[in-house]
Amino acid sequence: MLLVQKIFTLILLGLLFGAGVSIPSVSLADDYSFDLDEFEKKSFTWGGSAEVKWDHNSINKDGAFGLLGFYDNPRTDLDRLLATVQLDGNYNKGIVDFNWLLQASAQQDQVGSEQSLDVFSAYASIKPAPAVTFELGKKTFKWGKGYAWNPVGFIDRPKDPNNPEDALEGYIGAGVDLIKSFSGTLQTLALTGVMLPVWDDVNDDFGEKNHVNLAAKLYLLYHDTDIDFIFFTGDSRSTKYGIDFSRNLATNFEIHGEVAYTPKQKVKVLNDSGTLENNEIAATSYLLGLRYLTANDITAILEYYHNDAGYSETEMDRFYQLVSTANTHYVNTGDDSLFNRAAAVSKSGYAKPQSGRNYIYAKVTQKEPFDLLYFTPGVTAIINLDDSSYSISPEAVYTGFTNWELRLRYSHIDGGRFTEHGEKLNESKLELRIKYYF
């Protein structure tokens, strides 16, 4: 109930603030007159959304993560209800802009419930000159050109490839943007610098505490190609170097790519003896993708992603075998100590989405096929190229009601024993999302 009160409070505050927005004047005496104030930037704007999501999960009770989650209370399905409210806004005063994005959510299923109230972003942007901007606060930077993954997103949280457009929580920092335009083949040059501290209660999930980290991005618009050179250094995470690009080969055909290199990447790996050990490797990750729009409004997105820091098939097999051994031991003795050990190993990296090395992401959608207004069907597939396991998710989106969006999706997850998708928590999932924008 406390979280529900917070959600309603968030909406109420937004409505109260919104009541203070000036209404453009309209002259009824002249049908063709207009007020120039209508085209001026408002000092205060706000908006947001409220969403209810229901999903039905068919549990893969023989899979590694199904066993880890429910070995002591086996179940075949799980129904979950999630309510989320987001409130975003902007306040402008002279050279200062203040932007924010707040999210409150409550989740309930047969196992338990969760509530959260988070500030996803809240930062001030100060522009003393047209070519100079200073920023201070919590922000999502959105570095990288990939749709499902961003290897060069060094100071961003990872996306969920199944919902890559969902909002992400940012990090607290201070930054500066410098920009310069030219008339030649180099049309734009921009430099972004960011200082990111990691202390107690300040970005404490970013990496090792009590350090200040630095990141920089040099952007070029060269021969109609967007190019970024990216650098990160600091003691909270390993030093990283990256480059990305994006170019339209035609009005309906775009290609993009990213490459990231980490000279000393720390990874935790389960060795032959079943012990978790810390390794340090030189890791390269990269992505190559395209986006194509046909004449009849079919949009296709295709991306290939490689990650040296991901686990090989052999390394994943060791983890799945550990869980299998833990289950046999538990069934025979009732002792769950091996399950506790396997759970600790999973949290070290094996439970991360796309924890392998090579993936294909494909998404195809068509807007209003057969003249079905406001209707957009589509299908998304994620394939692990190393073990040939996959998930495939057809969906349908309807937007025929003003400010409403209805989304229905079914996900089928498949693969053999000891493959990534074959050992997932779910065998399938049915989702219904109802979203209202205000």
C-alpha cells in the first residue's frame, strides 16, 4: 500500500505542476490569426506514462535456472503482475535546463512482491554559450549505435534486448559538451567529457568504491557518417577504448557498428575443479547491424554481437553440470549446500542475459498490414550462435485508442540440454502490456 500511495503522489504532483503551464492565447475573432507565443519554448513541460503488465511464465523445471529458483518448491508456471508509473519533465530558466525521469513500480507473483521508487535521471544542463554545455546530476548517456546491445556504452547500464527501448536508470556525474560546426566534408565536431564518482550511496553499483572515473567521447559528422571515438579510465572499472559509426546508405537503409577493447578485463570463471577463479584477459567486443525499411512499411533490424568476455560453451557446461550435480545431491540427501554454491556462481556472471560470446538479433515489424489501422505486428529472435539455442517472440501492438498502447507478445525459448536457452528459467512466456501516455 505504501508504494501505491507513492505512485498516486507522483501522478498528483505531476498534475499540480502541469496546472501551472501557461495556455497559449487564441483569438476567436479571427479564424486565421495566431499567437507567436505558441511557438516559444515553454519554461515547464511534463509528461509520463502508466503501465500494467501481466505475464504468464511456463517454468523450465529441468533447466539450470528453473532448478536454482525452485528446487525446494517446484512449480510449472508463474504469473506476475507489474504496475509502473513514469514521470518525466523539463524546467527551463534562461541558460539552465533541469530534466528528470522518475519511476515507481510494484510487482506481485505467487512467490512474493517487490516495490521500488527510483530517480532514473535528474540533472541540470547549463549552456553559457551556443557551443558549450555543462551538465551535473544523474543522467543516462546512451552511447553507442546498436539497437539491442551497446559494447561502447561504458557508462550506461546494459539494455534488455527483449525490450531495448525501455528507459534505463542513469549514473550521477558531471560533464561538459563542446561542439563546432564546419562547412566542409567534416560537418560537425563535438567533444564530451564526463566525471563519474563511485562512493557510498553514489553510483555504488558501478564498480569499486572511493574512486573518480573519467570518460570522453569525440563525435564527428564526416561525409554524412556519424562516428564516435570513446575512452573510459578509472579504478572502479577497467580502462576501455571504443569506436562506433552509423551511416545511411539510402533513405531507407542504415548500417551501424561498434567496437570496444578492454586491455585488462576481469572475469570470474568456473574451472575444471569446480572452483570459481578470477581471470584477467584482453577482451574485444563488437557489433555490426543494419536497419531497412521497405516501401510497404516493413522495418527489419539485424545485428551480430560478439563478446570476448562472454563464456565459452565449455565454461557454460561446467556451470550447468554444477547445478545438475547439486540437484542430484539434494534429491538424495536433502542437503542444499551445493545449490547455495551454484547460486553464488550464477551471480558472478553466469546468470547475466546473453552470457555467451556470439549472438544474432533480428526484429521485423510491419505497420498497418492489409490496411489494419493502428495495428503493428512483429517478431523478434535472439540466437546463440555457439550452441544454436534461441528465443523467438511474435507480438502485436495496437494504438487505436488515443494515448493508449496495447502490446501482446508470446516468447518461445528453446535449445538442447546444457545450452543457454535450453537451461533458461522459462520455456515460454505470454505477456500483455497496457500503457497510457499522459
